[in-house]
Amino acid sequence: MVSEQNFIPASYAFSVESGKVCWEAPSNIALVKYWGKKDNQIPANPSVSFTLSQCKTITEISFSKKEYTDDFSFDFLFEGKSKEDFKPKIEQFFKRIKKYLPFLEAYHFVINSQNTFPHSSGIASSASAMAALSLCLMSIERLFTEISEDLFYRKASFLARLGSGSACRSVKGNPVVWGAHKEFNESSDLYGVELPEIHEIFKNYQDTILLVDIGAKEVSSSIGHNLMHNHPYATRRFEQAHENLSTMLSVFQSGDLNKFIEITESEALTLHSMMMTSSPYFILMKPNTLQIINHIWEYRKRTGVPVCFTLDAGANVHVLYPESYITQVMEFIQNSLIKFCHNGQFIADQTGNGAVKKL
Ligand code: PMV
């Protein structure tokens, strides 16, 4: 079994003076949701997600040797502009991961990051950002020591998890399981693992993201996760996630879309039910979120088109459907759902193959 120790490298020399690396990493959308965690970013239950392809973060790191001191030295730029308020998050991330990346205190880094999706669109960027950053750091480590392909991606996902839990599912293509599950031997609480084979119907699965509310969330994910401690329904919820993941694993083989829809929508509503039954309770859905859900149900019933929805920790709605229905569903979205979006905004995305090295 792979343990945390596997990610602590044997000592190596910092043999390179300077250089530059660049990765782009996509966002992901969970189907079976991670909500609740133990210490050290260990999930309370396993989850599975589709990796997206259009919503990405592109991160470039230039590095140069500095005197080895007991601290970190880096600049952070977002879309070319210095972003001081992001620095504490990265500083904290570096502190968490320095045990696994001994070169972090030997170099000065200039980190330059940009997103392909509008910021403050309510689309979580921490998953793609932490995945892209972790992959860049792994590419730097690879300059000092030999690392197998397997270890490279596994450790990148492991590091990304320490930055933001669900980020560990943004390294590889779709679908990715994170969290130990008895029916998927390779699965681990420490990093995400992609499923080897899936049914044709899930290739290029469409995710049209309807932007209902673009403001900052009223309750952050970290607060939400924490409220699962002592939550009256937590134990049963965590068991249910295991059961739903079992079903989802067989759905990915059989292509049974009715089951897929049933589990996906139930998971989305369960996530939000957990929020509504936390203490203190809160609601992240907006009236237009419910309007969209009801219209999707009515349309599916009337036409038989296998379109469904999922939600992340916010008011936006991810509309999911097979690629072959793109014309019909886009027409439905344009005619019936766009009016519920903030300024008519949406993002047409689909499943993708994971992060890509650019430099
Ligand atoms: O990775 P975090 O801490 O942002 O939490 C993500 C939580 C959900 O998006 C609601 C569910 C999930 O599995 O991605």
C-alpha cells in the first residue's frame, strides 16, 4: 500500500541554477460528493468526479537558486499582476508540503497564474489552481532526481490534496476517484486515481455550467466541511457515499444513464441537505437554482432526453448530458434556462483528459 512515506524523496542535490516550467490543469465536478474531512485533508468519504476541459488554470513558475535559509521566497502574480492577498495561502501550502519537496527553501520562485474562466464567476478555481501549481513543483523536482511516471502523477495529486482536497482529482482525466473504496483496490485517501476504462457514453460528456450567482460564497467550503463534525446525519451520509460510489462504479461500466442520473442528482441534493441541516444551518442555492432544477425535470420527463444536474458548494448548476444530445439540450438551455442565469452567462464545458505540461 502506498503511504505518505512514499512521497518523501531520498536526498538529492539542488543541481540546477534556474529554469521555468508551466502546466495547465482543469477544474473538476464531483458526482459523488466529498463533504466532511478528517485531519490533514483526509476525506470522510470517497468521491468521484468528471475532469473538465475548458475551465482551467495555467500556471508558470520561474525559479532561481537562493541562499538556503529556513524560509520561502516567492512572488505570486495572477494574470500578470502581483497578488499579495493570495500569498498567505501559498505560504501555508509550502509549509505543509516542504517535507515532501526539500528544494522549496533553496530557490526563489515567481509564480504566474491565470484562469480560462472568468474569476468571481462562482466556479471554484482552487482545484485547478492547486493541481497546476503541484504539477509545476513536481516538474521542478524531476530536474533533480529520477521520478517514474506513476509516482510523478500520484505525488502531484497528493500535494494538490494538501492544498485543496478536491484538487487531487484535477490531475488526471476522467473520472477520478479520491478516497479508499472497497471495490476499487487502487483507490486511496491520499490522492486521486483515474478509472481505467469507462463506457463510451461518458466520453466527452457535456457539462454546461449555468452561472446563477457570481458573488463570493456566503459560507466557505472549509467551514462547510467542518460542520460535518458532530452533524446529526454524518455517519449515515458517509455510508451512503460508499454505497453511491459502488453503484457509480458499475454505472461507468454499464452506461446505465437512468442510474447515473438518479445517483448524480441525489448526491447534489444530499450535499445541500447536509448544509441545511448543519448547525449553524445555511443555504447556498438561490431561487433560480430551483427554477433550473424544476425545468430540467420537466424537460426530461416530457422528452426522455437523459439530461440531469449537479451542484457544487454554490448556486450554479452543472447541466450534464451525453455528447450526442448537444443540439437538443443547448436549444433547451437557450430557450428555457438562460433567463435564470446572471446576465445570461454560462460556460460550455465537457469532460477532458487531465492536466497538460506546456513547458
Ligand atoms: O476541495 P474543497 O475543500 O473545495 O471541497 C469541495 C467540496 C465539493 O465541491 C462540494 C464536493 C467535491 O467533492 O468536490
